[in-house]
Amino acid sequence: GQSLEQPSEVTAVEGAIVQINCTYQTSGFYGLSWYQQHDGGAPTFLSYNALDGLEETGRFSSFLSRSDSYGYLLLQELQMKDSASYFCAVRDQTGFQKLVFGTGTRLLVSP
Amino acid sequence: DTAVSQTPKYLVTQMGNDKSIKCEQNLGHDTMYWYKQDSKKFLKIMFSYNNKELIINETVPNRFSPKSPDKAHLNLHINSLELGDSAVYFCASSQDVGYTFGSGTRLTVV
């Protein structure tokens, strides 16, 4: 089976940098994704890492270490609108047809 | 133009009733999904369809029956609703690595 662990909550202030960690156990690995979900909203795709290293997309970056079964999402220059839940997700051995989500991290950004 | 649209957005119904949720995507994606998000925000896959064919049925009770009339539509019918079915149900579609989710259907069973 698969399991993904994330911290349940992270708090930070506007303008700060925050890192949300994700450790995973999966049979077969086809990349680590990150999704953002605001309260009452839909999950939205942020990033995908198939290979080790850092992927940067604007203020958000995502990192993967396959040997450590570990990844993180880095959010820079935090804004109030970044307050949301963040989920890491992996595909299992079936490939593209099944995305398994982590437990989610609630990020609270304060002024 | 909404990429993945679900209806209804809210559904309040009594135990034992039967209800349906509809989903349509205009992205041309081949694969569609139903996910259930519980009160603790845990997102769990229920079904996956690829080009109208059922690919994944994640040990969901057979009271839940998905139907895909074509690759742009994936509906979910639920029979004999139970209190534990209360959750937010998300439809999603994908072609590559990123999933596009619908806005969700909040189902409340009373």
C-alpha cells in the first residue's frame, strides 16, 4: 500500500519562507505532486517532481529525494492568500490512474 | 469556461434515498476520477475511468455506481444513502501529471 505523512499544521507570517515536508512509502513510484486547496474550494495542481532535485515555479518550489522517499514544498514571500491546505500525492504502481494523497498540511499565514 | 463542472454543488438528503452527482469536463482528457474528501480533509480515490472504461474501483460499497457515457462525462449514483456517506465528492480529470478537479459536491445525509 501507500502512505504519505505531512505535518498537520504550519504557521508563518507574511513575507516569510515556509517548508512543508512529505515522506512517503509506496510500492512503485511515478513522481511526487503537490496540490493546494483553499477552504471550500477544489484542490489545484501546483507542481510535479519525477526526478531528484528542485523544481521552481514562481514563489513556490518543490524538491524530491527518491533515495530518502522525501519531498518538500517551499513557499517564499508568503502572502495571506497562501493560507490553505497543501497535499502531497504520489502515483502508485498502477501508474497514472491512481493518485494517492497525503494527510494534508494546513498553512496559516498571519499579518 | 469551467474545465471540470459538477452538479449539484450541495446535496442534502435523508438516509435511504438515492441520489446522483454529474460531472463533465471540456479539457479533452482521457481519464476521469471520483474522489471522496472526509471531514478531516483526507482525499481518497473511489473510481477511475479511462476513455469510458473502469480502471480502478477502490473497494467502494456497491451502493456507489459510476457511469461514463462518454469520455467527457462521469456520473456517480448512490443508492440507499447512509449517514457515513456525508462528505465532499470531487470529480477530476487528467491527461498527464496534473489533475484538474471540479468544485466538489457537498453531500449531507440526515
